[in-house]
Amino acid sequence: MGQLQPADFEHTLEAALQEMGAGPQLPVVICGMAGSAQGWVEAPYVDLPASTAALAAQAVRVKTAQRPVYIIPGICQSPEIAADVIRGEETLLLGLSLLETIDGLVCLPGTHSKWARVRGQVIEAFHTAMTGEVYALLSSSSTLSHFMNHPITDLSENAAFRSAVAEALAAPEKILQALFSVRAIPLLATDAAERDMPARLSGLLIGLEIASQNPPRSSQVTLVANGHLADAYQSAFDVAGIDYHTFDAEALACAGLFEMARQIMPDVFSKPESEQI
Amino acid sequence: MGQLQPADFEHTLEAALQEMGAGPQLPVVICGMAGSAQGWVEAPYVDLPASTAALAAQAVRVKTAQRPVYIIPGICQSPEIAADVIRGEETLLLGLSLLETIDGLVCLPGTHSKWARVRGQVIEAFHTAMTGEVYALLSSSSTLSHFMNHPITDLSENAAFRSAVAEALAAPEKILQALFSVRAIPLLATDAAERDMPARLSGLLIGLEIASQNPPRSSQVTLVANGHLADAYQSAFDVAGIDYHTFDAEALACAGLFEMARQIMPDVFSKPESEQI
């Protein structure tokens, strides 16, 4: 989205579809930042509580040369509760609700981690934590950068990561001090300590993110993540004593988008399968 | 310090002294980053508790062509308590202790805010909060930057600043979410709201810094700051119900450096005043 002007989207989409061998009439349903004010066509936010039906009803049809293209709106939470916005994750959350009976907290970690309260097929509330972005900024552009040169390997059993998570859970209000320790520890300790600093910074910020939820021990969180991010959050949930089920984001996006397509274009799906595009 | 190689310091100092009309034999006492490992000559950290006498005793004499030059060491706090380091502020703190009887918390806000516990003329403990640096990074280089274009004017009576301080004091663990609101509020509210975002971001981070101290209401903090920074912290202390006295940093640096000079070079100061350099 950041690299395209509105006029570029259709061509870019068609090129990608051609590469996939998609037929010229295949309808397209899109979620995420293509619907933002700086995207292809703005799809205004839907209010909470939000269901698949509400999002499908307010999907925006894009004027295109050939195929039908729809953009799913994001969701907003009003400033009276706590101003917040989602674009894209709503589709994953509703995809998840089709695959699993959810009644509780769902965590989608990332640059802007999303935590949502989902009941059945309705998103009731959510908020965004800037965890990944703050980590990236501090790693690359702060006075801590000098101590962040060692790659993080495996966080699932990393002692520096786990003790940092515990530290942030116990005293989240001290985060601005704890961050400085990523500089002070290597200045005062052995060279070996410096190797732990990327895992320490990650643990402090993920621990802080979890502390903000204040989830009781033994509560259940649904985690939508894969790879290193899944390892990190699973390890942090272990430290916090939180139970979790993990789902892969891609499968949920497919499920959510397909259900949106069904609801936006019921006529396409009501035809016998042999006549469907 | 960041712009000089070790070999450049003497020339740069001499040029500045010449501009000031200082005599060629005038001794010089320096505090701050000139004594760091990347500075002119490293002055290793002194352990806590730290007094003027201990710092003066471990000042490092620099080999120079003409005048005596000493660098005051910084202070470190061991990793067993909470790894932390200070360079420069120790001299302000000991300057303060000469001008005022201190028994409590001293706050020196800035890029890296320092909070110290000072009793008489001894620094007992301290820590560093990365408040100013985190503010600068988020303002200039994050997804919040787009909403940070309006200049902050007066924070002493700024409602957006004060409510953000109160919010961070009440729920410091929610900071990663509160930061995102600096983006979400302008997306959802009127244009006027965007104007408040720099003050809001400042209030959230300063409120968080104060929350980490957990100072009881009506406690007394000595604030070392001037200008806009003094206005901001005074206003935040008002919101937190904390009493404060404010001192100007420059006066404290002069008092601290002069006392260090007396203790490092007692012979210079024991001469009759007419013979002093």
C-alpha cells in the first residue's frame, strides 16, 4: 500500500492474478490497508460490535475494468471507550471464529499487536499495542542499537528472554528504566551479556504487552502467529502462566475472506458448483 | 563527544577557552561524556554510594600540552541492584547538595532522565528513564510521526498533556496501547484533536516516568530543569500531587565542578586569593 498510488492498484492486482492463472471474471475480496484513506478506495470503519455480516454489508465495491473487486472495511472503537482502529485483522478474527468456537481473548502479535475480545462470530472489543514497532525503532535507531548486533536465535527456551518477560510482568511501570538497562548491562558486565540484549529487549516489550491485559493465570488466549513470533509469544505466555491455542494467520485469512465473499456475493455461491466461476 | 576523536579534544577545548579569554595556566575540570570509553580519556565509573570526595579522588588527569585538565568519573549501579550508569549528572547532583540540604528524590529530566536518591552530600541510588529519547524516536520516525506536526506550545496549563499524565499514572502498564491512540484519535476525531497529539505523547511518557517512581502524594521531589522541560515536569508533578522545588541545571553544574576542583587541586585554592590563577 505504501508503494502504490490509487491508480496503480488495479494493474498491480491484475498482474498478480494473471501470474496465479486466475480467470478474468473471478471476483476478488480484499482486506487490510488497501481500504485505508491512503489506499486504493477508502472503506470507512465499521463500529463495534462487528460481525461478518456487518463487514460484508459495508464492503466497498471498487470500479474496475472487468472483474468484481470488493474491499472489506476495518473496525473502529470509539474514543469514548478507547480510540483504536483495525484493518485486516478483523478478517482473520472472523475467519478464526468460523474454525473454532471462541469466547475470550485473541492475540495477533506483530508490528502493531492486536488483542481482541471475540464471542461467537462477533468482535466485541479490541486494542492495539505498538510492541513490534517500538522494538524495531529501539533496535535500529536508538542509543541501544549498538548493543543489538547479535541475532536472536531461539526464544522458546531463552533464559534472558524469559527473565525479561517476568521482569516486565512484575513491574510494567518501570519499562522506561528497564529499556535503559539494555545499554547499562553490557557497559558493566562481561561481553557475553551483550549477546543477550536483543532477547532481553524483546522480552521486556512482550512482557509489557501481556501485562497490559492483566490476564489471570490459567486463563486461555488464542494466539494467531507462526514462526519466531509464535515461539516468542508462546514462551512469554508460559512465563505468565497463560494457556494458549495457536493458529496460523494465513489459514484464518483464507477462511475469513472466503466467508466474506459468500456473504457479499450470495448469487455466485448459490449456483450449482459446476457453474461457479 | 559524538563528533570528536580523542586527539581532537584538546584543540577543541583550547579554542573554546581562548574565545573565553581564559589564561594559559587555568586548570580545567570536566564532567560528562568526555570521560566515557568513546570520549577523550576514559574515567572509570565509581560505585555507589558516591560522594564528592570519592569522585574527586578518582578523577583522571589528562596528558595535555600546557594546563592541568581533569575528568570527573561517572557513577555506576551494580547489575545486582539494577544495572545503570550516570556521566555528568553526578556533578549536578553534588552541586545541588552544596546549595540545598537534600534528603530524597531528585529528578533531572531529559533525553535520558535521571532520578537519584541523595542524602546530604552522597548519591545513594539512581536510575535512568529513556523518556526523552523514546519521545524523539516516536515523534520523528514512527507511524505516529504523521500526527506530530503541530508544535507544542505551553505545557503548564495544557489539558491534553495533563489528562495524558493522569492516564499514564493510573494505568502505566497500558503504555503500548496508549501510544497507538496518538494515531487512532486523529483518525477517528476532528482535525482539532490532531493538534493535541504532541502534548498527549509527551504527557503519556512523562506520566509513565513518574509512575515508575510510585512517589506517594505530597512527597517532595527536587527538579533540576529549566524552560519547557521544567514547565512540563512541574505540570506533571501537579497532576500527580507531588510537591517540588526547581533548580536550574547550569548553576548546579558550576557549583559541582568548582567543588570538585577545590578537592582535586587543594594547593591551588590554598594560596591567597591574589595568587590564585
